[in-house]
Amino acid sequence: MLCLITPAGIILPAFFNSGDAWGEWSAQTLKELVGYVPKGLEKYSHIWKAPIPVYSINGIDKTITHRSGYYLVSGIFGATITYIVMLIISKLIIRNGK
Amino acid sequence: MHIPDGYLSPQTYIPLFGVFVSVAAVAVRKVKKEVSVRVIPYLGMAAAFSFIIMMFNLPIPGGTTGHAVGSAIIAIIFGPWAAMLAVSVALIIQALIFGDGGITALGANCFNMAVFMPFTAYFIFKLLSNQTAGRARMSFAAFIAGYLSLVLAAIVTAFEFGIQPLIASTSDGRALYCPYDLSIAVPAMALEHMLLFGIVEGIITTIILNYFLKTEPDLIYALRKKTKND
């Protein structure tokens, strides 16, 4: 049931991704927008280097079709991990056999 | 709506972390007591669903994007406590593995989308509907619950952004964190979500509720018969 929504949910964003969401700009973009990079923001923006930033597994390959492909794969990968983690957590918490 | 690192000052993100952790602790207790084993695979799917929905960035005139969350329907079907855990898992994985949402901001993001939103949605749904309501009324309640909870969550997020210049600036007036104040943050976030994503969330909530009403009505937390123990 939910699996039906998944492909649509992943393919469409890849084509529609136009610019960053409001409030999710990188330090660089912000500099262009406001003219300076807020100091605290600068300090914190390097605090964590995520393994798969912006859902793009391969940062170098920038063609639209390839980016959509990576987005799709990241999406499936992420959804699967989320499912598994939630399953584990739920099993640890819920013990009753109602 | 995911807040990245660097946009919130410690005086904002630390308390929000505190709130999130406290609510999570209560949620674990409540879920342990109230949720049955057979729901576990559904909860897994709910978390994955929320993850996917949040990747669904839609464009808005002006060149920015945003997203629905799925918290509303998860709260209606599984209860707000379980929803809190499911959406948090999705958000945590998004932040840690995909850099979608900051680590310092994780408490804030989880509060906005996994605490505030599901509880608001649940409350609104219960306000507008009950076990005896017909399909139409339940669908309406579901839509409103989804729509309003998302819009309000967006406004709460905007508020967190918008107060930053007020509470954390250098002596020469430069903001230390998010440089946009309330007069910019609130309209931008509110309008985006009122005109588009709220509707998406509302529609998703209604469609999925109807699916569950048809296939597994007994599962729905919000429509459980009240027992003495509730």
C-alpha cells in the first residue's frame, strides 16, 4: 500500500527540486542572500558531515537523470533503514501480546 | 521544514532537545502499555512512509521548496505517542545519514514535526469526529487535522527561526544564527504550507484514513472504544 506511494514520492522531487527549501540554505547561499554569514551559523554548519548529504550518493555526477536516480536509490535505502530501525525499536518497547 | 545546523542558537536548541527527550521517554512508556505487538510492522511502515513523504519536496513560486510530514495520519491511526516515536526515527535517520536537518537542531525538528504536529493533529481530529461519525465527517476531520497541524507546525518552526535575530545578535546588529526575523520567517513558512503542503497533508490524511476505515477499522487508535483503563 505505502509502497505504491514511494516511487512517486521519490521520482517527482528529483524533477521538482528547485533551489533550497526556505531556511535550509547552505552558508554559501546565505552569504549571497543576506550579504554575510552569521557567525554562529558558520561555526555550527561544519559540526556534522553526513555520509550522504542532500540525498546525493555521488556528488560529482550532476546530470539530471543521474541525480534523479541517486535520489531514488537514497530514498529507497533511507526508507528501508527507517523501517528496520523502527521495527527494532518497536520490538524492544512492545512486549505485550494483545 | 527541516532546520539545519547553525540556524538556531543554543538557548533555543538546547531546551527543545530537553523537551523532545522528555516526551520521548513518556512515549516509550505509553507505547509499551497501549500498543499491541501486531502493530509493529505497521509502525515500521509508518516511519518509512514519513521518511518518504518528507523527501517529497514540492516547488513553490519564488523558487523554494517544502514538504508534508505524514504525522497527522500516523497520530490518528497509531496514537500520538507512537507517532512521536515513528516520525522521530525518520527525522533522526534523515539528519544522521542524509544531512537533512541539523544535529544541534534535531531536538527542535523532532519537537516541531514529531511532537507538536502529531499531538495537534490528534487533538483536532478528536475534536471534530468520534466513533459514531459517518465517513464524510471523519474525512473532513482528517483533512482539517492534517492541514492545520502542518500549518501550525510550520508557524512554530518559523517562530524558532524568526526569534534568532532578536535573541542572538552581535553588538553591531548582525545576527549570529538565522538572520531573518519573525516578519519574514512567519509569512514565508505559513504561506508555503497554507497554500500547498497543508493541502497535501490534509489529502494524504484523508485518503489513508479511509483506507484503514475500510480494511482495518479496529486498528485505528483515535476511534477505539473507551474502556475503563483509558
